[in-house]
Amino acid sequence: MSEPTLVFDDDCGFCTWWAEFFDERTDVRIVGFSDLTPELRDRLPEYYEECSHLVTDEAVYSCGASLEEGLARIDDDGGVTREAIDFLRNFEDYERLREHGYRWVADNRDVWGQFISKTPPVRRE
């Protein structure tokens, strides 16, 4: 796998909106849960459907870390987004707050989806 890959819940309009956001602004390839290859699935944690994941050759970033890594890649050449993330990583509570925020948003996707949503792709049968 040479390109970073965002794995997301492609049955969720809010999640699809975020995946397309990254697809349009980064070099990240997007793959929905319904399109996982066996090789990609093997790289994911056991309960992978609980959150999104950004998979690179070196690591798998899950939940809040997956979106953080995706956002950092918007300006991967050391721009302001990456600088802000690098700055936040200096604080002891940052990771806990990032994951708490991710979980709160994920647990309320139905509400957020009323404001930000894209039609999920048609599932292959």
C-alpha cells in the first residue's frame, strides 16, 4: 500500500461527507467498510466498524487520530494545519480530548448528518 487510505462507514451520510472532504483535499484514498479488501481488513483493529481509520505503510490511526492525520495531510508540506496539530500534541490532555470529541461527534452522527451529509455510495450486492 503506497498511498494512505481512509477507511470509513460508507453507510453514513455524515461519514461520507468527511470522506469526500479528504478525497478532494488530500492524497488520501477513501475506502468504505463495504469495499474493504482482505489485505486492508487485516490491517484494521478487531472492532474496526466503531470508527474511521487512516492506514499508511507505517501505521494505522483510528478514531480521532484518523481524522487528525487526514487533516494534517491537507497541507502536508508543513503548512498551518500540520503546525497547529503538532502544537496541540505538546499538551498532555490533547489526545484524550481529541478522542472524546471524536466519540461525541460519532455518537451523534444522526444529528450532525442533518447539517452536513452526502448520499452514501450505492452498495454492491
